[in-house]
Amino acid sequence: MEVKVVRNVLDVNAKMAAENRRFFAENGIFVLNVMSSPGSGKTTILEKTLTRIMPEIQSAVIVGDICTTNDADRLSISGAPVVQINTDEFGGDCHLAAHVIENAARQIDLAGLDLLIVENVGNLVCPAEFDIGEDARVVVLSVAEGEDKSVKYPLMFRECQACLLNKTDLLPYLDYDLEKARQYIDQVHPGMSVFETSAKTGEGLDSWISWIRERVAEKAGLQQQA
Amino acid sequence: MEVKVVRNVLDVNAKMAAENRRFFAENGIFVLNVMSSPGSGKTTILEKTLTRIMPEIQSAVIVGDICTTNDADRLSISGAPVVQINTDEFGGDCHLAAHVIENAARQIDLAGLDLLIVENVGNLVCPAEFDIGEDARVVVLSVAEGEDKSVKYPLMFRECQACLLNKTDLLPYLDYDLEKARQYIDQVHPGMSVFETSAKTGEGLDSWISWIRERVAEKAGLQQQA
């Protein structure tokens, strides 16, 4: 019975996600769903990313946490409009669902927006099951988490187009085998784009930012053709 | 509707958990539920802990992961019987439920057992909602995850009796404020036991192991009185 109900919840979510996707496409907005374990450094990654792509790429952020506005406070510094969702207000949800994104997007002025980044709740399991109407999904993994996370949480890695191996500044102090981590990722999702980054030092952010630029430009181009 | 169903699932789980608790108490087994984000180092903590308490404290482990038997393979070295649960076999569950623990416990020879450790699925959200019939709950937090996890994931910290701030060997290379992390924890759960540990170097494990010893002895004493 539990499985049937979960299936139903996911079906309802899929419909809402399709509506979101249509809406964002009509407005030429590229939507990026950024997921990770707690404390992988995704907020710092996004702070640095926004500082470098704004105002050329007009961006906004929806950030999900169970509690606190810590992340929204940090992201606001970039100048991008930020909407904080606290899932504690509706039961402490472990993920962001499509209808939550729809509500949050209403609070943002979408005119002229190129990129909407959704920073999901820190959780390597449940968010991967919920389509929110995004164009691409990215998983951020701190190298302090060990090499085997892709094989232990395969759905997340199958569902994402790109992976950031973050906190590479810690590599000299860890017994971490980058090659092994990449092999595990390739085993779960062959051909996945993998970026080695340190949000702290800024190392490796160039190729990640190029990856975003290409996709935002492509989406804007598609809207102009339509 | 979704909320009502979730409530129902939790009610069924609570009943099963009460049965587990009665069963473990009759057998004088102390049950410890160990939870954390992915990659906090809980398997290494448990490896080192088991090596030090075995065979004096007869221990067994139930370890939950969505996929792989990596953790069970590592824990087996300690000589403790280990049962690996892969939640991928029943939908990729993000937590261990009471009935799953009951099934797993059947695969272990419980005669003479003092301590059953459950290493839960790496997830700082959902496992906190599921009582499995344990005597105590512990959350392991890697210092690489940042100081604010307790305020961002308050249920987990309210539900646990102790917190291990792990990977302290990385502190010299992080901008991590231990005092601030402790203040945040105290804000969410005043008086919570906090241990600073490095599973890698073994630093700080003494007081953590004393904490376990006291509780196992107390449980065995209660059984003898009954």
C-alpha cells in the first residue's frame, strides 16, 4: 500500500513538473536543480558562480532547507533575487516538490530572467525522485565524503547530467582516490560530466561555468526560434 | 492526503518498534541507532569502536545502504556478525524501518549478545522519523559539513542523545568554528553529549567508548534485575 501511495504522489508531482517545464520554456528560462548531501559546499559553489555570471546571465535562486535562512542570506550577497523555502512549515519535507517550486517562482520577477537555480534540500536520496520541471540536474559531492557515493546512491547519479567533485583543496589531507571516484561515477552514469572544483579557492570553476553558459545560451536560442 | 498516509505509515512503524524494543530488552541487548549524512565517517567510527570493545562486549551490526555491501565488508573485519540491508531491493528507501530491523535481527544469533549497532542509511533527514526500537540514537557529523547542520536539520539533533563531531583531523584545513558548532547543537538540544572524534587517528574515541560501555552495562543490569 505504501508503494502505491508513493507512486500516486510521484504521478501528481510529474504532472506539476511538466507544467513548470512548459512555463519556464515559454519564458526562455534555464532551470538548474542542484542537489547534494548536507555540507557538500553547494551554497559556496553557487555564491561564486553567481558572482561570476551576473549580471550577464540574469539569475535567481530558490533555496530549500528544512530550517533556517542561512543559505538565502549568503546567496543574496550576489545580487540575485533569492527565495528561501523552509520545508519545516509543511512537515519537514526531505526534498523540494514541483508545486513548491511553482509557488516559489511566483515570488520572483521572471521578466528578463535567463537562469533559475534551485538549491535543493541537502539529501542524496529523496530529491532525486522528484522532477521539479528543471532542464538539468547537478549533484555536488564533497571529496571528504569518500569515493563510493555514486555506487551507494546510484539514482542521484543516474538522474544528474553533471557532478561537481568539490572541496578539492582538502585532497592533500584525505586518503581520497580521484581516479577511483571517477570510475565509480562512470560505472553508474557513463559519460557524465565531472568537474573537480574547490569553491574555496575557485579552482576548477571555469569549466563548470562554461557548462552553464552553454546551456543557458542554448535555451535562450530555442525560445527565440519558437 | 499525503500527510495522513505518512502518519499511518509512522503509526504502523511505531507499533513494530515497540515490539522490537520489548524483544531486545528481554534479551538484555542494548540497541544503538547510528545516523548521519553520507560520508560522515560512521563506518570507520564503528570499525574502530568494535575493534576496541570486542569480545568483551559481544556486538553485532545491521548496516543499511541503498546499494553495495561496501560497509558490511569493512565492518566484518572486526569479527562481529554483520547483516547488510540494501534498501534498493524494496524501492530504494531512504531510511531503515522497524520491520526491516526485525527481519535483519532474525539472521543474527542473539544468544550472549550485548550490543546491536544499526548503521542507518546516510541521510540527515528521514531516518530521524523512524523509531526502530533502539535504546539510543547517535548522530555523526563530519566537521567538513560546516557548523550549522544542527539548526538546519533540527529533528535529527533533537532525537539523538549524542553527537560525534568527526574528522577533527581536518580542522587545521577548514574554516570551522568548533565553539559555534557546539553552540548551535546546544540551541537545538540543550545538554546533548558531544564527542570530538577523528576515526582516522583514533583521537577522542575514549570518551565515546566509555559512553557506550556505561549504557551496555546498565542495560545488562536491568535484565538481571528483571
